[in-house]
Amino acid sequence: MTFLSILFALLIEQLKPLRADNPVYASIKSFAATIEGWFNAGHAHHGRLGWAVMVGALTVPVALVYWLLLHVSLVGAFAWNVLVVYLTLGFRHYSHYFSSIQLALNTGDEMTARSLLAEWIKQDTTGMDVSEISRIASERALITTHRHVFGVFFWFLMPAGPALAVMYRVAEYLSRAWNEPDHMKFEAFGRFAARAFYWIDWIPARLTAAAFAVVGNFEDAIYAWRNFASRWDDEAAGIILAAGGGAMGVRFGTEKEAAAGIILPADAATVDSMPEETDGLPGDTPSPRTLQSTVGLVWRALLLWMFLLLLLSVAVWMG
């Protein structure tokens, strides 16, 4: 049932992509803002309580419905799984940005590419050259794919999978919503949300990096993972981007990259201006071809996950 649930959800999303501004996500964002307003009194333990209420309110009903349907109708449980995976996956949420940037760069329209990238990452892209646009778009695509696809896959495979898939996506959102906005960056309220997602994503991030290594240049991916992942402030993002860049033969990142946003201020140093940091780092400078390599890497990793899941499902069925 797990393999078929994911397969059907992926097929449905290809036919009917769920936009990032859909009503379900909008209601969750509104709920998170309400919880923050209720519980945020400036202390860390208020953040822990708010996080528990938010995650519990969204995951417990999903688990109860799944448990009830398992005892009433397997078809109903399957349909519920497909619905939850469809809502928690985000394989096509931002692909239109990436595809449009790729098309703009291929046609030499750098201005349009900068505009699309700025709209996507919500930061200033003025003055960025083709290499930097390619780098940031590819980095954001790898991180987004992990958090919207591969991380969801991992937790959906666990017992009470639908509820845990919801937990992962909610935890990922709270780690951003309660820490990244200017009025929240230095508040104690969001610290627990960030730490909770760090541990929730600890295994999935490493499995994603391993998948990139397997379907790409394995030796360079592992070498970059072991030696250069620490260049990012965000440990999970560093592992994924170091392994992904090594797998594609591309140099990603800047010194102490602001990995939550995958971009530094305009006056920050680039890869080419830091010989000590890039010394020994395998790969070439990002270019428009990097975007096509990113698409290929993501699809190969997705097929690897699906193949392993199919083998696991067959083994369980035969056992």
C-alpha cells in the first residue's frame, strides 16, 4: 500500500500540481500565526508548548482517521494515504520557477532569470551574473526537493506514516516561520522549532545525500560531503548541497552560507573569490548546464527511492 500510495500521489501531482498558495497551506500558515500569537511571551518554553500544540493538532487527527480506516476499509485507508501524500509532497510546487529560470538562461535573458529568482527566493538578485543565478537556483532546487519530497518519503515509510509525513512538513514550516522573519530571528520562541526539525531531518538529510551520491559521481560526492559540508551554517543543507554538488561535478556554496535562504547579501564573497575555501573542492563553476544536471540528479534519486521502496514492498508482501 505504501509504494502504491506514493506512486499514485506522484502521478496525480504530475497531472494536477498543487500550488504553494493553495487553501490547505494557507490555513496551516494562518493557524501557525495564531499559535504564535497565543503562546509567544518571549520565552523558549512557550515555543516548546506552541510547537507541541501545533504539531499535535495536525498529526493526531490524521493518525486517528488512518487507524479508523484501516479497521473499516483498506480502500479507504489507501485513498487517505494518497490524499495525505499528495498534500504533503511538493515536487511541483516551485518547479515552474526553476523551469522558467532555466529557459531564460538558455535564451540569454539574464534580466528575466534574475526577476524570476528574486520572486522565488524573496531576496534581491540585482547584479547577479549567470553563474550565481545558476548556482542559487540549483541549490534551492536541491534543498526544496529534499524537504518537499525525500524527507516526506522517509517519514511516510514509518508506522503511522500519513501522520508522520504531516509532522515532517509542519515541523519544517515552523522551523522557518518562527525563526526566519525579521521580527522572529532573535526571539527565543522559535529555538525549539528549529532544533526539533534538526533532529527530525537528521536521518532524511543524510539519506538524500547518499541517494545523490549513488546516482551521481559517488567518489566526489562522498569527498565533498566529508570535507566541505561544514561550509554551511545549516548542517543538513550543507550535507545535501556538498553531496549534490560533488555528484554533479559542480562547486556549490559560499563561505558560511546562509543555508536557510541559500544566498548571502550582495557584498558577500563568491566561490571564485575564496581560493582557500574551494581548494580541493571537486567540480566546475555553476553554469546554465548545471540546472539541467540538477533536474537529472533529482529524477534519478527519485527513481532510486521508488525502486528501493518497491523492493521493500515486495519483500514484505512475500514474507
